[in-house]
Amino acid sequence: QVQLVESGGGLVQAGDSLRLSCAASGRTFSSYCMGWFRQAPGKDREFVGAIRWSGSTHYVDSVKGRFTISRDNAKTTVYLQMNSLKPEDTAVYYCAASRQDLAWVPGDYGYWGQGTQVTVSS
């Protein structure tokens, strides 16, 4: 069982940076693939990126070069550093945990946080 709690969301201006954190419970955190998703009003939940247990990362094209995912297994925390934010990044951001080595779709993640709102004004 894994419990996830996101933090760090807020209201920023276009071009600003924000770092989201996701604190996880559970002794097997290091073995999970940790993903970040986002959902804007009226849209489906979208994959943003993921970090495997090995530390390798994968991102959706729209955030490559701007967003960075990292993890601290000792603190059982995963981070999403977001730079050069754009209004289209506005969404509720969720972190999730998957037992798969690498997971891309929401259905492959068994554990979810409650989400944190990120709003980017133009």
C-alpha cells in the first residue's frame, strides 16, 4: 500500500518556475515507477512524465526541456520541477505510483495523490 500527498502548487505568471513535491509512504517506494499527470478542466488526464526506479526519466513532448522529474528514495519523495511555465500548463497535477518498470497511462498506476492545482497566468 502506498499513500501519496502532493504539495507545491499555486498561482504563478507565465515564465515562472514551480516545484511540486509528492511525499510517499511505504517501505518499497524505491521499487515503484513514479509518474506525474495533469488534468485541465474538461480534458482527460494527461501523462506528463515518469521516473523509473533506476532514475531514468521520460516526458511528454510538450514539457521536454522545461520540466524535470527527480526522486529522493531516502525521503520517499518525488519532485516535478517546472520551468518556463505557460498558461497551457494550468491544470491539477497528480503524482502516481506504478509497480510496472515504466508506465505511461493512468490505468497502469495503482496509487494516486489527491492532486495540487497549478495556475499559470499570462
